[in-house]
Amino acid sequence: MDRFVIDEMNTWAGDVIHSGEWHQLLGIEEIHARAVTVVDTRLDNYRDDPEASITACPRCTHEAMLRPHPSTGALCLVCGHVPIVKD
């Protein structure tokens, strides 16, 4: 499925599958490996940006929690987790 979506539809499954289901699919080794590869490539665009921060995701533990600017929210590019701040 993951390979088909990339090869035939020119998109990555992680971009279109709801984060809850995507987190479950990451349990499949091939999908997980491709996700890490795709995310590492995408994070390269932010690594030298002084306004962006990349931290460990509390849900999947990958260094993929991206906050592109201090005034924006964060999102894990691997598992899709969006942290919620409780009052």
C-alpha cells in the first residue's frame, strides 16, 4: 500500500491517513522505515532555520516534532501527533 501510493499516486500515505490510523500502520516495519526516510528529508529544510525547533515526539519518540516558528504549533512528522497544552 505504502509503495503503491508513492509510485502510482505521487504522494506519501503519511500525508493523507488520519494520525490515529497512521500510528497503527507505523507498526509495519516497511511503512515505518519509509516514514523515517521521508521525514528526515523533509526536516532537512528546517534544520538550519533558527526559528524552527525539532524535538522528540512524546508519542513515537522520534526526533520529528517540528515547530516551524515559535508562534506556531508543533506536529510530529512521523506519527502525526499534535501536542495539546492543558491549562
